[in-house]
Amino acid sequence: MAGGGRGRLAVVLLESPLEVVPREIRGHPQVVASARRYGVSPDEMLLDKTLHYHAMAALPQKWKRGRPDIVHTTLLLLQDSLLNQAGLLEVYIHVYDGRVFHVKPETRLPKHYERFRGLMAQLLREERVPPTGEPLIYKVADSLREFVEKRGRLILLWERGSPAAPGEIAAEAMETGAPVGIGMFPRGDFKRSTLRKALKAYSIAGGRPLKAWTVAYKLLCAAEAIHGL
């Protein structure tokens, strides 16, 4: 796992709504139809609210699931940033079942959303992409607890956190090496188990909810300004 070098910003995409279609709804007509459309079996598909809205009706915490698009947009922003191009960014994805994956700086993610869904489904199955050769995205921990034990407790960006400017948060994170956690779910709140992994929690919008990619953008801009990029 990449270390927390001073001057680098580590970002963790927390509780990312990335999961293959759960076993209990794989026989639902909507799931079967979408799997047939894409030429894969239901257990090889990423759960996606756009495709599986009715099938998801009975799933627990359905409001936090089935939104790979949030992760896609945020990852594209992070990977294409000046900070990443300068070798000053570490990106991790914490997925629905708890595993944590590292995205190498040189990783070029598909801009086409359907290709991204296929790539993430492969990642969840194989725990690395590509499946052979040098991986670009790979598992670094089986749980957020394991990740924190290896990497250190998080600075959490949370609407209920203490008010702070993005520049202050970025400076603290890069000075201490603490990873910054950004929630990827569309509604609801962090799990208690996630909150317990936080060393500190800050709000950059005075308690107002922001889209995940907006939070990431503001943090990136602040870090890039510190580095003069």
C-alpha cells in the first residue's frame, strides 16, 4: 500500500455504492432483462438504480445503493487532476461490502459509463484490474478497520463536522498524512462504524450537503493551490 508521504493528499471514497447485484434479487425480471441486454449473468452485473429501480425496492438501505455514477464522476475528477498528474494524490475506494481498493495514479478510467460499470464489476469479482499482469486498481484491505490500522485514522468530510475551509483541511491532511474521507452515497449518513474511524470531522459548507464530486473538487483545488499547481 502506498505510504502517507508528507505533501501528498490521500482521499478515500467512503461507502461507495459499488456492488454486484445481490443474490436475493438476481431472479427479478428487471435484473434478468438487463443482464440479457448486456450479455452477462446477473451475478456479473453491477447494481445500478437506473437499471434495477423496481428490483431494489425490497433491499435494505436502498437509498444508499445502486449509484456507481457518483463514484465514476468523482474518480474521473480525481484521476485527471493536476495534483494527481504531479504525483501528489493517493486515491482509495471503500466499497459497499467493506473492502478497500487502491487506484494507481497512472490509471486511466473509462469515460464511458457502461464501460466503467463493467470494469468495477470485474474489480469486485477479481479484486484487481486488469486480472493479469501489473494491476492498476487492487485490493489493499478487507475492511475499513484494516485499512485504518495500516494507514491511520481518517479526516472525515461530514456535514455535521466542525466548520473549516478546504485549504485548512488540505494543509492538515498533507502535513499529517491522514487520509481524507468523502462519502459517496446519495442519501443518508455514514455508518456508525465509519464515523468511529475518524480522527476529526470537518464541514466545508456550514452544514449544507454537497455532492461528492463538489467536495472532491474543492479539496483538490485547495491542495493544488498549496502546491502552486
